[in-house]
Amino acid sequence: AQTVTQSQPEMSVQEAETVTLSCTYDTSESDYYLFWYKQPPSRQMILVIRQEAYKQQNATENRFSVNFQKAAKSFSLKISDSQLGDAAMYFCAYGGIQGGSEKLVFGKGTKLTVNP
Amino acid sequence: DTGVSQDPRHKITKRGQNVTFRCDPISEHNRLYWYRQTLGQGPEFLTYFQNEAQLEKSRLLSDRFSAERPKGSFSTLEIQRTEQGDSAMYLCASSLALAGYEQFFGPGTRLTVL
């Protein structure tokens, strides 16, 4: 079974600075997707960024980028120029495609605090 | 609003009672997922539908849990004879049946069992 590990329960960053959230996963599949989701307090979960495992190029979305190391099974999220609105729980998720359902397997999350 | 909606947002019940939650997915999405999130944890998969067919259920889904998606539109999740351990946030998500397609989440239903 696939597992996702987020080793940082909490992180903090100063506004306008850069922070990196870590994620490792375990799988025997060769093709899959990886996601970072953001869950603001009392608000619904939204997708931040997605990475296809077959693509070597790291995904980027504006201030958000990933460092995807397939051999190491590592998928970290870098947030540049942090803003107060980035404060939230961040969940790393694995989406396997071989089983058909593409259900997501989530890590326990990292609580990000942004200090003004 | 064309996002995923869930009703109710909060439910408080006494142990042993039955509860039912509803999820309305994005209209063109043919996949619908239910997840459960307890405090300090990430969401855990419960079950999923493609159109009206329930294609996978987690072993977390005991016999007291049942889910339906009649006509492939909205879905309901029923918990019978609730237990205190059922207290959690129940999240619904929908997507298209395309590899790697984003799952769009609803706001969740927070269940408290007294």
C-alpha cells in the first residue's frame, strides 16, 4: 500500500520569504500523480500544484514550485515570497492510477504560519 | 456557485443514532469520493463512485456505513448506530475520469457524536 509522510508538523516563515515543505512517499507503481493541497482554517481544501511522475520537469504555479525526486520518492513544495494568505494546513497527496479509482493517499499535513 | 457542496455543515448526534450526509458534486464530474478526516490527520479514503456505480470501498468503511449515488448525481453517506469514534470531518470530492485529474473538495460535514 502507498504511504505519504510529511515530517514537519509545523513550519513558520516571515512574510515575503521562502519556505520549503517536505514530503516523501512510498510506492511500487511506476506511474502516478502527486499533489499539494492547501486547507485554510475552516475552509475547503484546494489544489496548489500537481506533478505527473513521468515528467522530469518540476511543476510550477506562480509562487509555488516543487522539487520532485522520483528515485528518492521525494516531493517538496517551495513557496516563494510568502504571503499572509498562504497560512494554512498543507497536505501532500499521492494519486495512483493503476487501480482505477485514483483515490488520494494523504500525509498528515504541515501547518504553515506566516509571520508579518 | 458551481463547486462541490455538502449538507449539513455540522451535525451533532447522540451515540446510537443514525445520520445521513449529502454531497452535490460539480455537475459534469462523473467521479465522486468520500474521505474522512480526524483531528491532526490527513483525509482518509472511504469510498468512490464512477457515475452511479460504487467501485471501491475502504476497509475503514464498516458495515454501519453505506453510501449511494442514485442516477450518478448527488451522493449520500449514511452512518447507522453512530459511535464516538465516528466523530470526524467527512469530505466529499468530485472529478472527471481522466488520469491525474484534480479532485475538487467540498467544505465537509463535521460530525460530533456525544
